[in-house]
Amino acid sequence: MRDPKIKSYSPPLTPGEPLQSAIAGKVVRSDTPEFQPGDTVAAFYGNNAEYTIIPGAYIPHVGLRKVDNTNGLPLSYYVGYLGMPGTTAVEGLYEIGVPKKDETIFISSAAGAVGQLVGQLAKAEGLTVIGSVGSKEKAEYVKSLGFDAVFNYKEEKPLDALRRLAPNGVDIYWDNVGGDTLEAALEVMNNNGRIIACGAISGYNSKPKDRHGIKNTFYIVTKRLRVQGFIVDLSPPKYKAALDRLVPLFVAGKIQGKEDVSDGIEKGPEGLVGIFQGKNFGKAILKIADA
């Protein structure tokens, strides 16, 4: 848990308070005309609880919205693939990555919710797609999504794998992990490449002094790289643009997403810890009840 003195884009957790995440469910009572009992809704932020109360003034801030799931897609998708992770994939790839046909993209943590979508979207744009994962099962799944090549970073050093799989270099790197994988990517990036710095999970559980120090940042200058830190913009126009792109692809079966479901609120802590241990396979979902 983060020390409250350390600044971040999200507030620190308060001991004894419910964890918060994206949520979806049914309205059971409403004093706001915009929402009626029985409405299916989702929000970008809410308590992990069997019931939660959202004051009317907070509705815009948490992104509470009605969900039209008559398209046959699971409600859980609006927590993940059609929620924050989906918007992240669309914004980061198209606004920072600016993919071009015949380029090569490398995606770390490729079996995660964001990585899966980025890879499939990039493949649809005509790119060669390389991913890194942490198990044989994840590698097989990512290959089934259409990735051109996948390697297990626990069995092969990222730099060795990238030199083998991308002999002509990498044009776009979607970074979810940081550390030695980022260092390896810098080695193989082509001139004018783009690095989308979306996460650094390899160092989340490490003390600052124990984190991997990047030693080859001079490549940013010599290769004229664009490296951009990225926090998703969940404003209504951005979110709508992501849905407009993703929903037709999911409904048509042109892209897909895997979920890792923890069934029952008592399984929440176990599922959360599993994320930081690399155990989750796809978008981690806590299912509290049927909606």
C-alpha cells in the first residue's frame, strides 16, 4: 500500500475502507430521474461491495452510465474490455503509437486485458505483433489471438527474444512492465519509434532502491524516439470513441477477450494479490452476484 506522502494520479488506499475499481450491476433504488430501478449500469470507480451508494453529485466524477448490453456481450466487459482497459488500448495505440501498416509492435504483458486488445487492434491495422507473457498457457492463448510471435520472459531474456523475433527492429513498444524489458526494447527500437509508457508493474512491489535502473536511455536521443507516459482519458467523448471502435469488432467476433473471474466477494483479496504475482490470465474480474 502506498505511503500517503507519495504523490500519484490516484489517491492512496485508506485502511478499513472498501477497495475501489470499475464496477457494473443493477440499480435497486434511485432518487435521480436519469436512472431507474432495474437499469443496468457501469462506473469507472466504485466500491467493491454487494451494494454501493453513489451520491448524485458524484455521478459525473465516477463515470456512472447506463449500459446497453442487448448486443449480447457480457456485462463484465463494461468493467474491462469496454471500460477503462478498452479505452486505454484505443487511446494509447492510435494517439501515441500512431500505427502504420507493415510496422512492428512489441507488447509486454500481452495476455493482460490491455495487451490483448492492443495486439488485436494492431494486427487489424496490418502490423507485425510480438508479445511477451509469463507462462506457456498465456503464450498459447495470445498466439490464438493472431499475434505473430510470443515469448515467455521467464524462459528467455527479453533482449535475446527481441533480437530473434524482430531482426528488423521494433517501431512501437507498448510498455506495461518497465524494468529490463523496457531496457531491451530501447536496444531494438527503430529510428523514430514510439514507446507508450502505460505501466511498470515489474517495479510496483519493489522499494525504489531495488528497482531496475534503465542504463541505455541515450537511445531516446540517438534514435529520435518518442516516449510518452500515458494515463487514460475517460471523458465521455473519448469513451464513446473507444466504444464506437470496439463494440462492432467484439459483436462481429473479430476481436475477443479472456477474463479471469474470482467468484464471490470473499475471493476478492486472493484475486487482487494474484494480479501482482502475475497469476491472472486476462482481465481480472470479481463477480459478487448475477446482475
